[in-house]
Amino acid sequence: MINYYRNLPPLHKACLNTNVTSQIIKDTIANHGPTVASTTSHDRMTPLHILVINPHADSGAISACLDANMNTACTRDGGNKTSLDYLKDYEHRDIEDHTSFILALCMHREKQGEALLKREKETDLVSTKVLICVHAVKLVLTSQ
């Protein structure tokens, strides 16, 4: 177990910390570069996978990790699970963590939608934002 921990990438170690906070996540990313947020361990777990399993991690830490690399929310580990799968499997999580995760996904989709709108010069931004959030929620619900 000690060798396993010793060989983990820096952000994975931070995400395992019992005192993990959003500031620790941000500092680790600042010190080791943004690619550390998408690095995987030997079992293909991202830092986000590790963080949602940690019962001491709060929604702020999860949001900070999601902000660093939103794409890791859909990354599957060696057991073919996403971080969202772990979030719903672990009973120590409360509704705030789930809501924070879904909101971050919606905001990410919204940003992608806004970029698309600028390229296509569409004008109906409000309905597109709603559709993007509905799509993100459907994605979350169908993964259950």
C-alpha cells in the first residue's frame, strides 16, 4: 500500500488527503501544471475518481478538480467507471456533492454551447442554455 501511494501522481495524493480542500487542489495544479488534472494512475483513475471516493472531500474540492479538467468527468477507469459512477455508488456523499457535480457539468456544457453560438451566430441563447443543461442532466441520469 505504501508503494502504491508513493508512486501516485501529485494531484492523486492531494485528492487522497483527509484534509483536502479546494485550495489544496488549486495549489497542487499550480505547482505541477494543468496536465496533472488529467493524469491517470496505474488503474486509469483520474484525480477526480480518487476525490469522489474520499469521504473527507467536500463539494468545493470536487468543483476545483472539475474546473481543472472537465473532461475527466467522463473518463472511465480500469473498472470501466466514471467519477460520477463512484459519486453515486458511495453512500457518504450528500446531495450537495451531486448537485455541485451536475452544476459544473451544466456550466461546462453552457460554455461549449456559447462558443458554438458565436461560430454559428445563433440568437436564441436562452433556449440553447436550457437544452444544454437538460442534455447534461440526461447524461447523468442515463449513466445510473
